[in-house]
Amino acid sequence: MIRAAALAGALSIGLAAMRLPAQAGEEAHAHWTVTTTDPKAQALFDRGLAMLYAFDVGEARVAFGQAAQRDPDLAMAYWGMAEADTIDINEPSTPEGEKRGRAAVGKARAHESHASAEERALIAAIVKRYAKGSKQEKFARYADELRAFAKTNRDEPNALVVTGFAIYTAEAELLDAKDALTPKAREMLDDLDRALVLEPTNLGAHHLRIHLLENAKRAKEAVPDADALSSYTYPPGESHLPHMAGHIWTRTGDFDRLIADNQEAVANDRAWFALGDGPGQQYMRTYHDHDLDFVLYGLTTVGRDDDARALAKDEDAGMRATLALRLHDNAAVLADPSASDFQRAVAAARSGDAVKARAALAKIEVTDPVRRDLVDAALALRAKDLEAGAAAYARAYGKTKTSYPGDPKTYWATPVGEGYGAALLSAAKPAEAEAVFTAELLRFPNDPRLEWGLAEALTAQHKDDAAPRAAYHAHWKGSADLTLDRLG
């Protein structure tokens, strides 16, 4: 068993290494040959497929619906409409989507006599997805049906990719106690690799492979996937695909590419929203903030604060409040009516207003203890209770240091590890600070804030700080050098 697992892992790495990114500037596309004699219906189906893979499922439903209007006997168009309320791993099920999906499944079954054997099998699988039961039961049944199908049908890359998304959504845990892929996760990775052998440019396979390998703490193996998604140009509405490359650049420390790819995603969003406010635009507004998060995280990490402000000024006030918190502009946070209770609590604590901080803190959900720890840390540090500040950060760090993805997505405006290292330096515990900054640089390489913190910790111990100091100067783009109070 160990030898088989090792061989599978080696094969996966080998396949990834053989894949080449697209030619720079090549337009992204998706294609799945379905049973229709109408070229326009096929093109609309392919547009729906591309939007599925870009998680713009609102627009996917529109495109599949248009394909069904062109060819009412195209059973896979109705399958696509049902899959649109299934594939997004972040929000695979809503009450409205369940109703839409059941209706679409009924239409797919009504027209399945016109479908191929493979298409009928896929329709049968999605019937199980929308049958009665709990959400967990529905998605488990769907994944099991597709897994059985994929074991004997290995020649259609998109069917393998859809199977992968179904497994990912159905499984609560894809890693075992030793952080190794579970058998179903290995099966999913094998399916994705097979899909990319058949179709090296498959957008969905690259997208899902990034998610899987990032969460498996094997992000470097997904660099070819990030390269591929980064190399294309995308029509409006597909912003989530260039964004996905940024998930890997946060892990490899390539901040220039992180920023550039997500700036492309933000521009794509803006072009998309300018076209109207249909289902596709409405759906993508949530992901737009995610794209912005990545750009602002990257810009502020390397010290390009003015560029971050310029980007945020055209966005909603909530995003500007998030940026102000990252830049320690506490007055701006407190003056912003759109700031969250957490943002207000941290800004008030940093400003020395314990009453206002505690009032805001009382409104924070008790289910989010990390945010409470961060407010406690800010209060203690402002009061010069350095031991208590470090202790509060230690509690937050203990809850997040093994989480993955971790800081860039959730706590980038108040980074936990960075702040903990700074608190330890303030508390005259440079050896402990060195350990924290070193560990964080393993998770987030080339981060100049962490490099500066590590250099300061080494200097305080009269150790050689030349390597992290040089790395900091190479990566920091700020107009002024960092200071301890700018961390965390």
C-alpha cells in the first residue's frame, strides 16, 4: 500500500511537471461535445461550462438556458442548469437553487432519450443529487454515483472534473491525521491528472487542483496549474480563474504575480459589472471582494500602500475600512460607519479607548474567539502590559498556526503570526519571536514584514541578521522602512 501511494504521488507530480502553460495572451475556453446538431447550442453550452469552472454559476444558468432554447432536446443543457447549483464548493446549495435544480433535473429526464449513454449516466447521477434527503446525503449520493461512473469512463475530461468537484463538496475531510490525502482525495487527484492528460487546458481541472493541493499543503505541485490559469485572457465574468492562480502565489511568495493576477480579476469584474446586473453579475459580486482582498493583501505586504489606497478608493467603504485597519489608520476606521464591530474594536483598542473597544467587542460573535484574542492583545499592548499582549496573541496563534490557507484570506488586515512575533519582540522575548517569524516564513515565504521581524529578533540576540535583512530589502517596496508598531 505504501509503495502504491508513493507511486501515485510521483505520477501526479510527473504529470503536473509535463503540462505546459498556454501561450501568453491566449483566450480561455472550455468545450464538451454534447448531443446536438445546432452549433449555436453547442457554443452556448460551452459558455455555460466555462462559467461553471469560473464559479459564475449565475451566468452559467443563463447560458445553459439559452442552449436549451436553441435545442429543447439538448438534455445536457438542463443537466448544466442543475449542476450550476452544485459545483461551487463555497456555496453549493441554497433553497432557491434546490428548487431550480429539481426543475432542471425533471427537464433533463424528459429529454434524455435524445442523449448519449454517457450523458444519460450523468443525468442519472444528478437525479440522486436532487432526490430527497439532507444536504450531506444529497452530495454524498451524487459523488458516489459519479465516482462509480468515472471508474469505467476515463475518456471525457469534463466528466472527470465534475466528479472531482462532487467529491470535494461531499467530503468534510480530505486529509487524514497525518496530513496525507485520504483515499477519496487521491482518487480525485488521479481524476484531475487524467483529465489534464486528455485536455491540458481544462480550466476546471486546473481550478480544482489548486484548491486540493493548497489545502493539502502541497501548493508547489500546483504551480503548473497557476501558470496555466495566469497565462490566459478571460472574457468578462470569468474573474475567478485568474484569481485562483493567486492562491498558489501566496504560498510560493511571488507577490508580484499575486498582485498582477488579482488586478486582472478585479478589472474583469469591473468590465463584467459594466455590462449589466443580471444573474451572472449579481453572483460574482461576492467573489469580487475576494479578488480585492488578494490584491490589497499583496500590495500592503510589500509596502505599496499608496497603490492599495488608490485601488480601494473606487470600491465600497467596507473594503476601505479593511485596508485602513491593515495600515493602522485607526481614526479612519472609527470614522467609517461601514466598519465592522471587529474593526472598530481593534481600532479603538489601538487608540487607547478601552470603553469603545469593549463595547464593540461585546457585539462580536462568541464563535469567533480569535478575533476576541486580537482585541485583547491590542488593548494590552496599548496599556503597555506587554506580557498580557503576547499571551493574547499566543492564544490566537495557537488557534491559527496550523490552519491552511490561514492568514492571507481571513486575517490579512490583522495578521496573527506577524503580530505575535512583534508582541514577543516588544516583550523582550527575541528568541521566541525568532521562532515565530521563522515558522511563518515557511508558510508565507518572501514576506518582507516577516523577514524584517526575523532580522530584528536576530539583532536583539546579537545573532547574524544579514540573510533576512537582505531579503527584506529585496522584497520591501515601501517608501519608508518598517517599524515594530506597523506589524500585526
